[in-house]
Amino acid sequence: MRRTIGTCYYPEHWPREMWARDAARMAEVGLTWVRVGEFAWSRLEPAPGEYRFEWLDEAIETLGAAGLKVVLGTPTATPPRWMAKRHPDMFAVDREGRTRGFGSRRHYDFSHEGYLRECTRIVTLLAERYGRNPYVGAWQTDNEYGCHDTVLSYSPAAREGFRRWLRARYPSAGNDGDIDALNTAWGNVFWSMEYSDFDEIEPPNLTVTEPNPSHVTDFRRYSSDQVAAFNRRQTEIIRAHSDAPIAHNFMGKETRFDHFAVGADLDIASWDSYPLGFLDQKLDVDPAYRRRFARQGDADFQAFHHDLYRAVGHGRLWVMEQQPGPVNWAPFNPAPLEGMVRLWTWEAFAHGAEAVLYFRWRQAPMAQEQMHAGLLRPDSADAPGMAEAMQVAREIEEAPDVASGRAPVAILFDYDADFSWTTQPHGRGLDYFWLVFDTYRALRSMGLSIDILPPDSIDFRDYRMVLAPGLVHMPDSLKSALANSGSTVVIGPRAACRDASMRIPVPLPPDLPGMDVTVASVESLRPDMPVPLAGGGAATGWLERLEGGATVLETTHTGAPVLVAEGKLHYLGAWLDQPALRRVLGELCRASGLETLDLPDGVRRRDTGTERFWFNYDNEDHLVGGLAIPAVGFVREELPR
């Protein structure tokens, strides 16, 4: 498939006489895709049942006539004001019991059945009207599920939905739910928390102290299932009327719902890439690192999400929003260094993206995002990102098609594990996402390409190494598949430490086939009290006391085992810092026949099926193996076929 670029456009924001000029300019620039419509409900239906689709008809026709393809978004992330009058109880309720009302976006509760019916109606009308439109080449459902902390709601609608969900999860012979089964699974005998009926159960908030972790985890699972069901309703409607592929635009470091469950109903997984905003808002790094890469972003954060969402999308990845200049929502919002917009785009292509769309076409002169740069300024003059978008358009004309290839290393990622870590972190700052990301970063610093896999994977053939850090719940089928894969496998820390009900299992974890190792106890470590390893580096944050007869490969400075093995199966009982991870994983890589490098900070390598890319986020040139990699740039090489 050819690599393509595009932009996000809001014709409802601009006079009609501008549309044709904008479309012609987009085509001249070399864009292919234009996303429209995802926030336009109030213009499509200004009053209940009063529909005005003619302007959207004209906008799509104008864009299509210029040779552009349209990504049509469903407008369900921004219900209009009259919707709140019709459904005054449709709003989500936060953990403190406060209603989150009208005045911005994402002001709805996934559990509200009345709002779901309204969404069904508007999506049906859009699908019927545009499902066979020759200019509509793809669809987007809603916009950024989970943004602004909108997955978890403690509303009456969520309470009733949660009770129904629990009845189905703990069924009785009469299909009305077995409350005794729930009490047993949750361990409600503790603190006299036993229930006599499902109608007594409330969402797990506003308790005197921490609620039961089994209760919290099930509520998170319920809330995640609501997102997947909400999305599924829309995809079913669209597919009944259109053959065009369907995407959703996910976000960076958003783990409050299972993206694999949502992705099961999509054709494409896309995400919204804002490297500078993420660096200042979401990335767990020290201040000196933030300063060094303030105008470039982190060299691994975008790549991680490209690989993750490629897995969510069954191999199909887009970037639906790519930062082209300063954003408006981070603590600080610098402009990217010259060349970074081009680099970010090509990095997405290197990780398998079929399309990269820049957000947005023209900077808005009004409302909440008026400080967010676009490809054009508000006066329609070119913004700095435009020249780089045009350069990319010229370059992809000469580039080969997207060619994916299996990486030599795989990491399993499990959203349900994140629910459990968030529910019971056991130490401040201990976060499943960062554990997996630290593992990914260490491998990338050695020049390795990585695939990210869902937790229900069972086929690990052709992977030299497979890593499963922090998988709190590990069914026996996964343990067996990993143990019998023939790959070098690294499991842990905190693997298989809870059953599906958040109870400590017996036999004690990790209970791996053919390996004599038991986690006898665990401790969380203060940030200022790392435990040095005998070979260098340290355990930081999390440390387990391991017992058993498995072969000891790594110990603390006092001789306590940290990494043990039985053949190619390894168990790691600590969260290691980067020096330790690079040393330990580097030794395992080399033993597995994997070539490793010692790359400078900011320099990374990525192989596709036919190409090798070298990316340099640093503002200095680097020489790697005799190859000169320019500052804020990249080198692309053809691989032997």
C-alpha cells in the first residue's frame, strides 16, 4: 500500500467561498486524505429532528472534486446543547460525585442508554447518506475515547449498568446472578463487605478508605466493556451501509479501556501523535531530559504507540492527527525544531503507517484550540509545518510501498494488567505502562525492532525473544505457549500474581511450567533506595524475593536472586533501571543470536520488510557504524530482498 498524507479540516468553521480554494491548495500540497465531521453535530442537527446535511454534502463534493479522499467522522464526541435538555442525566459523574456538564466536549456517559439511542440515530443517518458516496474513503468513530478522563463514570446509569454486568459475570442457574459467587470471588467476608443482592452494589467511589481491589478491577473492566460496546454499535451501523474501512483515533498513554477490544471491531487503528505535548505532560523523564528534547520529543514514545496501535489494528495503522507546530494543551508548548514534522511523519511510515494526517489544516481563530498550530495560520498564510508536509509529499512519490515485516522481538501488552496495577500499585509511581515502556526503550536503545502483541497471543514462532513484563493475570494457556515457543522468553516482574478476581493464587506465582521458582514476598522501593545488582545497574521501584531451584543468572549485590532461568524460559523478579535492563537484556539478545548496538540517546533504528531507517532526534549529528545520521533527520536504506 502506498504511503499517504492528509489533514483534518472543519468546513463548518469557514465561509463556503473558502472551501474550493482550500481543497485546491490541499491537492496542490500533495495531500490525499481530509478528515471532516467529527465535531459537527450541532450543524448537522441544530434542533432535535431538524437535519441540515446539505452543507456537508457540498463540502464532501468540493473536496472529492479536487481529487481528495474524505475520512468522515461520527459526531458523537460532541453532543449539542439541546441534547443535554433532552437527557439531563446523560453526563458522567467523577470520582468525587460531581457531574461533568456541558461546555467543552466528551460530555456524555458511555452507560447512558438514552444517549446511545441518539448516537445510533445520527450515525445511521450519516451511514445511509454517505455510505456509498464515492468520495468517502474511510470512517472514524467518535473521537479520542477516554480523553479528559472520561472512561470511568460513577453516575446512576453506570451504577445500573455495572449491576447488570456483574449479574452476567457471576451467573446463577436462573440467569439472575449468583451473589454468593460474587462475594466469594471478591473476598467480601473481609471487613464484613458481603452483599445479599446485586442491587446493593455501588460503584467503588466515595468509600471511607480504599475500596476492595476486586470491586475496583471489575468496575474498570465494566467501564472498558462499555467503551467497546459503544464503538461496536457505530461500526455495525456503518458496515451495514458502507464498504469503506473504519478507524478510531486512539491517544498516547491512554490505558483506561482495552484498546484491543475496541480494535476488534475496527479495520484500522489510528492514533493522535503529539510528541512535544506528550513529553511535557505524559512522559516520565527527568527535567534535564525534557530540556534536551523539548523541541523534538522522546525518541521512543511515538514509536511505542505506532507499534502498539499497529497490533490493535490487525496490522493496519494510521496517524489521524500529527502535530505540525505548537499545541495548546501541555504545560509548556514550544515549537518543534525545523525538520521534526518531517521526521515524525517518516517515523510513522517506518513503523507501518499507511497514512499520516496533520492536525489541522488552518489554525482556529476562536475557542479552546486557537493556540494550536495548523498547516496554515488563521490568515491562511503557510505555517512552518507546511513546508515539511510538502517535502514529505514529494518524498513519498519516490518511496516504495509500505512493506511490513515481523520484528525479531515481541512484547506482550495487556490493558487488563494496567487496570490491576492502577487498582493496586503497591508503591507510588508504579505504573504498568512505564514498566513495559522501560523494557521497550532498553531494547530500542540496542537497535532492535519490536512488535507489540495482545495478551491472548499464542503463536510466537519466528520471534527470537518474547517479553511479558507485569502481566498480572496469566492464564495457563499463555504460560504454556510461552514456555513451549522455542523463543528466549522473559516473564515478570509481578507476573501471574493475581487470579481473574484479584486474589493471590495458590500455588504462589508465577507458577510457570517446568520452572522451579516461587515469589515468596514482594516490596516496593523508595525512589532514593534502589537495590544495586551484582553485575551493575539496580532494581528500582519493585523487588521480589525468589525461592526455588531454577538457575540463578542475576543477583542483587547481596546475592539475592533477581533473574532465574530454566532453559530459554526466564523469570525476572525486579523492575530494573535502564543500565541494568540494557545489560541483562543485551546478554540474552546476544545469546539468542540477535545483533545489538549501543545507540546514542535520540538515535534509533527501525526495519520494515524492505527498508532500514535510522532516526536522529538529537540536535547533533551522530556517526553509527560508519553511517552519518544528520541531526533532526533520518537515513533510509534498502534492505536486501
